Amino acid sequence: MKKKLFLLDGSYLVYRSYFAFIRHPLINSKGENTSAAFGFTNSLHKVIKTEKPDYLAVIFDTPEPTFRHKLYPEYKATREKTPEEMIEQLPRIREVVEAFGIPIIEIPGYEADDIMATLAVRGEKQGFETYLLTGDKDLFQLVTSNIFIYKPGRSGDDVEIVTADWVREKWQVNPKQVRDVLALAGDSSDNIPGVPKIGNVTAKKLVNRFGSFENLLANKDQVEPLRIKESLLQNIDVAKLSYELVTIDRNVAVDIRWDQMKLKEPDKKRLAALFKELEFRSLSEEFMSKKEKIEQNYQTISTEPELKQFIQKLSGRKFFIFDLETTNRDPLLAELVGLSFSWQEGEAFYIPVKETGIGKSRKPASLFDSTENDGASGFSLSIVLPVLKKILENEEQKKCGQNIKYDMLVLKRYGVEVKGVRFDTMVASYLIDPSNPQHNLDHLCLEYLNYEKIPTKKLIGTGKNQITMREVPVEKAGFYACEDADFTMRLQKIFEPKLKSAGLYDLFREVEIPLIDVLKQMEWNGVSLDKELLKNLSVQITEDLIQLEKSIYHEAGQQFNINSTQQLGTILFDKLQLPVARKTKTGYSTDVTVLEKLSKIHPLPQQILNYRQLAKLKSTYVDALMTLINPYTGRLHTSYNQTVAATGRLSSSNPNLQNIPIRTGLGKQIRKAFVAGKPDCLILDADYSQIELRIMAHLSGDETLLQTFVQDLDVHTATAAQIFDIPLDEVNRDHRRKAKEINFGIMYGMGRFGLSNRLDISIAEAEVFIDNYFDKYPKVREFIDRTIEDVRQKGYVTTLMNRRRYLPEINSENRRVREFAERTAINTPIQGTAADLIKVAMINIHEKLVEKRLKSIMTMQVHDELVFEVPRNELEEMREVVTGNMESALELKVPIKIDMGTGKNWLEAH
């Protein structure tokens, strides 16, 4: 089997990687653009892993002029200047290549193509199979039965191997004739002139007829047609120059031995450190030295004397970690498999529990198994639960967990109300780094402890063959569970000082930790749904979709797959000849923005938008809601996510309540399906009124804006009167609509382009509106400028309660990235403070419900809105409790106002 030699065009790979992320550049926490470095590294790593080359080298161009520039000073003159942000990444890229143990080859005066060609020819003589990773078609002239072009795919496509047959099929010439074609047709990417009037098609015909460039020139009088012949005769010198420029030099003096190019073991420690510094998390994790030798004294409790001894130890602990092993990710369906505990690094205990079975309620059918414990499969709950219940419910014994809300919900099903929660490592990680999407234990162990935990899938598998933790042998489950508890303890010791040094500990202790119990109770409560209404709504939407489908086919003049963007693009732009807004790599763009613009000139785009909205609502909500109802409670139990939104906002899943449309008729019908679960109960809905604008008034201190709220004026009407310079009573609906867009646009950092699109006005008009706004509200402008400058200096922005969000991108040289960070800097203090406000309100209301022993329950939180299920006889008291605690959650310079309503369902109450 032939040895494989891979030669990588480093300059091409850097350029390709940088521009692959040009729309969404990768920016690390230091504000560095790492797009080129990341893409380059991934490509290099993929070649090593998948192709397993025997010999490998990376070849770079140098900044010095080459022999081609001396022949033709305009060579490559049309290329844009290399972006500074790309050049800045080159030293890091070279470090990565060196850490992989791969030689870098560059020779002043020669391009990477020439060096690669020279080595490829040498490799062929050596008996190697050589692969040139490049995007340069010039190198097609080198292709033989042993030399191939390794052409990376686009947008996830597979790599393409360019062979001699491939060249013949695509170019209709032999590989050796590629330079003849390029000499005649020229190459605009390298600014090679070629012969005027000769394009690729004509060039290929001429080369096929005459066999070669030299033979063509020798028989130039026989060239046809006449206009091509005349052009060739007039440009012989240009043709010869072009031929020299496209000819690859295969005899460069490259001083390197094969043994230097032989693939070696990479310097994993150096690579891991580099990737950690660059913040390439997945790569860093891959190259970290795994399973560092650390003390792990783990014990699976298997006898009653051992259990008794363990309970004595645990009873004396003032602080400990606990974690559960269960059979389901849904805590309201999960069965308990075991519990693990730790209170000292390197030491942990696991108590396996016997199967319990699930009955027709949230609680197991039999909490106390009467069969004797044999220690093989675990303890019966009748032995374990009573003793652990006292400890877990003891407020004085402080507890910590990783995503402890889940464990609290599972234990609640078993009649255990966990109290004394002091720490959650997942929540702590989120507060420390809210923009990081990963706060799971596996990731945190690698990130902070350089330790790779046993992956869950290693124990239970994936897909069809997946088992539950109940089926995992006790000794394996025990080590895994102890590891969870032990490393949660280790992380807690790291995170607590970090929270304190960043000034986040008060927010963590006073808001985020108490909130866990509130969210646990909300998820436990769930909400009741009108299933009959949802079924009828599903039937209605299906009928509406069928009618809409017919209308769409009528407007299109034919049937087609409405869900196919490519087919829709063909109908809109080829058949109906509507103006093309923009194209994507796969064809015409038919996204919402494009269709909204086109709907002003043709009815079909609006019908498509209506169809998409109906179809999405049906699948995502109307049909999905019924499948999400818990079979034992008959209610919908949404999961509230505390560690997702970087602003501090809560999010929800299964279902995502935030995305239910409010203003559309169908969205209202979906809200109508959320009902009070008992005949004597009502839904109470409380919504903060204009809370973000009130926070803007507080933060900016603008007198005009403050007075608007102090006088209890409609803020959008007041803004309209200000910017249009008219009395309040002359403000019409159009004035107010525009003022509303401006109010929210300013708050979200919207500029003139965004506002012009939102209001469908010219950019000049939008600029006038914005200028008028800042003339009337000058301290808002000062607040915006001050905030952006502050973030530039510190690297982060804070809310009123000191929640942080890091924005290193604000110092990026990329304008688009920088401006996005500036908009985020403006909005985060406002939206983040609103998030803190409602969290404090939820905690205070929850405490009042417990204190007063009310039967009312909090069922949902959506944006700035809280929803309750309230017995009629508690309605007045609940109005006072909710209003008082929502209005007093934070002290602002303006009054906080609540819009409140009640009804049989969410729609009536809102």
C-alpha cells in the first residue's frame, strides 16, 4: 500500500476559514476574532484524523513579491487587502501547526503552489500518493495517477478528490492542458489577463483542436473564427505572458527531508493550553490529559450496618452535596435509582434504591417496600427514606447540588421537601459566565478541573439500545454517582470565591438560590389545559391549511411543495418574476423579511407567511401541548430554565411559553386553552406595565421620561407628542405607533436602518425621528454613550442588582460585531434589571403564599407576566399580595405599575 503525503495550502485554508464565519465571526472573551484559527485548526485536525497521512506539511505564501510579480507587476493586483483581523490570527495558527509537530514551509519569492508542486513531483518519484489541499485551480495541471487535489466541501459537503478523470469530465481537457486553457482564457482571481474575446469555452475548444498552447501558437493562422484569430494575433505577447504566469514551477529549491515531514505525535499538553487560551472548548477537551490521578475514595453502601454508620456521619454535617440517579430526565416521571453524597473532596457515598414502580399519581404506588433488603440491588425505600427525609428536610443542614431543582422535584414525588439549599454549581457557573451555553457537569469538570467524567451514554447507551440507570450494574452506577457528588463539591469550592470576587455572591444568595424553590414549586403545580378546545382547534387549523393550500396553488398557477424553499423561490422569482431580494448558497432567499417586502406587490408571499405561521402553531403548540400533558397529573408541567438567557431572563421549554403569539387570533385561542383546573378557581394574570421603559427612565434619569411615568401618562402617546411637537390630544394612532417603535428601538439599540425598515420609511426620515427623540430626551443619549464607553473600559455591563454580562466583542475591529455588542450593552442593563425585578417579585410572592397558607398557586411566568390559579374566596387577598410584591420588588425613581386581570382562562385574564 502506497504511503500518503498531504500538502496543505496554509494561506488558502486561513483565508477560507476567516470568510466562512464572516457573517457570524467567532469572538472569544478577550474580544479576539478567532474565526480563521478555528476553521484552520478544524480542517487540519480533520485531515489528520480521517485521512491518516504518513507525511504532512503546511505551506504558506510569503509577503515578498514572487517571480510572477516581476514578470507582471499587476499580478493579483485586483485582490482586496487582507483583513487585519485575519493577519492577527496567523501567529496563533503557526503555533497550532507547530504543536501538531507539522513542518511549516515557506520560501520568499515563491508561492505555496510552486512549493507544493515541487514536493508533489518528488513524492511521486518516491512512490507516494500525494494529496494537495487547495482551492486553486492552477494546480489541476499537476494531477496524475498519483497526485490528487483534495478539495474541501462547502457548507458541510463532503471533500472532493480531484483525479485526472475528474479534470477531463469537468474541464473537457487533460490535466496537463489546464494551464493552456488558463493562459488563453485568463484568470480573474489572479488578475491574469489571457487573450481578449477568448473565454473558457473557446479556450477549451482551441486546446482540444491544437493539443497544446505551443502547437496553437505554431498554427495560429489556422485559428477560427476570424475574430478569435485576430484577437490572438494582436495579443501574442499577452498570451505568452499569461502562459508563464499560470505555469507552476516544479523545481523550487525546497530544503526538507521526508523524515521531517513524517507525521508525529502532537504535543497534546501544548495544544490543550493553546485551545483553552483561544477558547476552542471542544478541541481543548479533546487534547487535555484525561483522568489526572486524583484521590477518589468512593463507597457504595450495601449493608444496613454500613447505612447506619453513613447516616451518623451525614447527620453531623453542616454542609454536604447530594445528587440523584433516576430513570427519566423528566423529574415528574422519574423513578429513584440511588442517592450520592459528598462533603469532602475525593470522598463520596452511594446508596442504591430498589425499584419502586409508578402508580396513577405523581408519587410511586408504594413508597415503602416491605421486602427485606438483601444489598444486591439496593435498599428498600422503607429503610432509606425515613432517615434521609429528616436530614434532607433539615433547614440547618445546608445542601448543594448540580441542577438541584431536578433532584428536589424527584424527591418531592417521594414525599421529601428538600430544605436548606445553599448552592447550585450549575447556577453559579451561569452567573460567572452567562454567555457560555454549557453549564453541565461534564463540561464544568473539564473546564475548571481538567477532568473527564464518565459520560452518561457510556453507562446507558444511546438510541434504540439505550437502557435506564436502573439496569446499570450497581458498582458502575455507584462510581458514576459518587463522581457526580465529589466533583460537584470540588466545583463548589472553586465557584464560591469566584462569585464573591466578581461581586455576584449577593445576587446568587438572595435571588438565584431562593428562586430555585419557587421554580420547583411552579413546575410541580403545572397548569390545566382545555383538551377539547385544543382538539377542535387542531381540526379547524387543518381545514384552514387545506383552504390556504388551494389559494396558494391558484396564485402560483401550479401545485408545488410549499415547504420547499427552492421550489417556492422558483415560483416567486422565475415564474412570477418578482424582484429578487437576495440569494443564498442554495438559491433564492424566501425568509420572513423577503416575503414581507414582496407581500406589498403580490398576494402569494403573504399567503405563504400565513401558511407557515399556521403550520408552526399547529405542530409546536396546538398538537404538541396535548402530548406534553403529564399522564398522572393531567396537567402541563413546563420546565423553567434558569441558566440559558444571557440577560438573566428565565426561559421555558416543553413547551416554550414565550413564543406563543399574543396578538394573533390563533395565539389568543391557544391562550384560551390554559384554564383554571378546578371549578371554584380563576386564572389571575399580573403583567408589569412598560417595565423596560420605566427602567430606562430610572437608569438614564431623564426628567421628561421620568415625568411621563410620574404623571401616569401613556408613554408612547407622550413620546409622540414630544418628537412630533404636537399637543397630547392631537396624537393619533399613527403617531403613537411610530413613537412606540422608536421607544423600543432606542432601548434595543436600533439605528436608522433598523427603524427605517420597521416603519417602512426612508433612512433620512428615520434619522430625523431619532435625532428628535434625543433632542427631547437628552439624558437617554447620555446613558447610552456612557454605558457603551463603560463597557469598552471594563469589558462587561451590569444590571441594577449587579448581574454581569461580558461583552469583549465591543472592542472588535469588525464593525458588525462591534455594533451588535454595543446594542447588547444598551439593552442588557434594562432587560437584565427587568429579569431581576420579576425574580425578586416571584420569591416574595412565593414566601407570602407559604406564610399565609393560601391555596392559590403560581403556575406560569412569561416575560414580565405572572399567572396564578386562585380559589374565588382568595381572590381579593391575592390581588393585594401580587400587586404589593410586584410593585415593591425594586425601588425605582418612577412608580412600578401592574396590569391585572382575572378570568376562567389565560385569555380572559390577560
